[in-house]
Amino acid sequence: MHPLLQKLFELYPRLFGARFLPLKLGVFEDLVAAHPEALPAADLKVALGLHTRSTRYIEAVASGLPRHDLQGKPVEPVAPEHVHHAILELYKRRSAKAPEQARQRAVAQLAAAIESSGLGREGYRERFTSHDDNVHSMLEEALSIVAQRAARREALQNAFQASGKTVAEFAEMYGLDPREAKRLLA
């Protein structure tokens, strides 16, 4: 482990501790300005490179958590491109050990990324088309999952509107958890 990573953990345990968080863009400059003697720029660049290429950091980015400042406060969303590429990097790292599990997890993460991106299915497809057949196949599978979820939500909303029931009554009628029904019908 790079010695500055230990120093960063001591200074910012919420960012560099047991649970990694995506760092805001420009955090390098913020750290150099806040600790010019304790964090020499050349060493800090190496340490941050190691940190941001670690699997734990890439998992934080792939999860869609927002970027955080030095105080540990969320400041901005992670760009859809960064989430997408983090998911694919995790897939590459995991597929050597358990290819099918890695693929299933990547598809599920891609589906979540599509839904939270704000791009919609077609916008996401246009932006992230890949010439790699395997990646393209995973993306199409994730887009299909998103379409199925959207169709299910629409069907439930239509059935709810036609039922004349309360959310609780509707949830019981369809065997849904009332909180889940409320979320799906929102």
C-alpha cells in the first residue's frame, strides 16, 4: 500500500476508509491545496491513481453513488459514462474467475445504470453501443430487462387505475408488499 493512502485514510476516513466513495472531480487539486506539505503532488497523484483503479473504488462508481467532496458530502452524480465503464471494468476483472456470475451481475448493474441515467433506453443504447459482441449482448439484455420492468409498471398502473382500490387493497389483491406497490405505482 502506498504510504499516502494511509495518510489519506487518517485525514479522510469517510472517503478512504472501509467503504470507498466516488470522489468529486478536482479532488486532487483540493487535497494539494488543503495539505501541501503532507501530500506532495507527485506522490499524491500516484496514490490517487492506485486508489481510483482499485476494485473497491470501481465498485463504488459502478454502484451509481454520487461523487463526494473532502467533507464526505455528495456534490454531483457520477456521469453515466463513468458508471458504464466501471461496470464493464468490474465484469472484465470478475469474468476470469466466474464468467457466468460476472455476466449476470454486469447485466443487472447495467439495467440499474440505464434506469438511473436519465437517458432512456434508446438514448443509452445510442450512447453506449459497443463493437465488442459480448458487451453489446450484455447491453441488449440489460435494455430488455429495463423494458420488461417498464411494461410491468405500466400494466400495474393501468390495473390500479381501473380497480378503484386503495394502494393497500390493490397490493393485497395482487400479493404485493404495500411499500413496493406504492413505489411501483408512484
